[in-house]
Amino acid sequence: MALIQILVLAIVQGITEFLPISSSGHLVVTSRVMGWPDQGLTVDIAVHVGTLLAVILYFWRDVGRIALGTLRLATFRGGADARLALMLLIATMPVVIAGFFGKPYVEPLFRNVAVIAWATIGFAIVLWVADRIGMTLHRIEHVTGASALIIGLAQVLALIPGTSRSGITMTAARMMGMERGEAARFSLLLSIPTIAGAGLLAGRDLYQSGNIQLGYDVALAVVLSFVMAIGAIAFLMNWLQNAGFGPFVLYRIALGGALLYWIYI
């Protein structure tokens, strides 16, 4: 694989993974527009490792709380940390189940640019509506089991390319009345088990294929996606302190429209 392809895909993945604009859609479209072959599982895992490390580092205090809470849950103890860990567990289970049983059905969609275009536009409108009508009453500490489950069910929709995992979970959180920054915080924390789980499955597939190629280019993909993801997370969290999701909605509609023009015109 050409080094330029790895560089571009790592940068695209790092920037788009946590913004509500769909990283998977951007990766597919980038490769299709550039005429590049599929990047393969090794690069996929590398860029996801980079973004996973970025979110863990940025939210290291919350990650520490979640780790402590998980230990408390395992020993049947309660507390705020255990409650946060439990809410993330509840929100993670739907996509784990759906991904396990639905993988053969959704994988063909990932090369369908029309699906990406319509999902990009459709879920942009849903995000805009949720951001307009959603109240700003609740923080992450107020997430209930029911709202965590709803956010988790919404995350299942991210199996459709172009939906955006972060976008749809932030949409659901805003519908539950969470503040914008808190909705993003819960979504990004929820990405940790989701990305880790997907990476482990991809790693298993890669190991079974016997086509493991680790080298400088893979390490570079990890570093680039990490640096870009850190910047994207910081930008998003700072932006949502004083503004809404409007620019992301407009960008998604413009991107989806351009893709539809490219396909049908």
C-alpha cells in the first residue's frame, strides 16, 4: 500500500472518528474518490488504536473512574463510579449483540456510496431536530438505565455507514435532555468499549487470516490518527461549551448532497 494512502486515511480517521460526521463514511468515500484499493484490516486496526488511545488520554480521569467502578461492580459494591460503569455497560450491549448477529448483513453496505450519502443527510436532520428541541437539564451523572439503553439502541444505527456513531449517540443523548457537552462526553466514553470491541474482533480476523504485516507504516498510522483525534476531541468539547451542532449538520448535508450529485448526475 502506498504511504500517501496510509497517511491520508490515518488523518481522516483521526479527525472524523469523534466528530458527528461519520468516520466510516469518510474513509470509504476518500478511498473511492482517490481510486485506492481497500486499506485492509491491519491499517483499519492501526487507525482505530490511535483514536482509542486519544480518547482514553483525553478523558483519563473519567477512564480511571470507570475502571474503579467496574471493579466495584465486580465485587457487588455501589457508588457513583460503579453507576457510571454500569450505564456505559448497558449502552454498549445493544451494539455488541447487533454487531455479532448483523455483521454479514451490514458489511455489503459499507461500499455503497448511495447509502452513505442518504444516511449522512438523513441523520444530520435528526441531529439538528434533537439539538433544537432537546432540553439542557441533565449531566452524565443523571443518566438512567432507560436512557442509557435508548442511547445504546441508537448506537446500533451506526452500523449503517454514514450514520456516525458519535453523531447518533449524541443525538439520542440530546433527546434525553443532556447538555451538549455532556452528551458528547458520554458518547466519547461510550466509544471506548465500542472501538476496543470492534478492534478485538478485527484483530481476531486478521490473526486468523495469517496476513499480519506490522511495520513503520502501521506505527505511523497509529501516531497520526492519535494526534488528529486528540485535536478533534479538544475542538469538539470546546466548541460545544458555547455553541451547538449546527455547523456539523450543515457540513453533513453539503457532503451528502455532493455525493448524491457525484452518483446520479
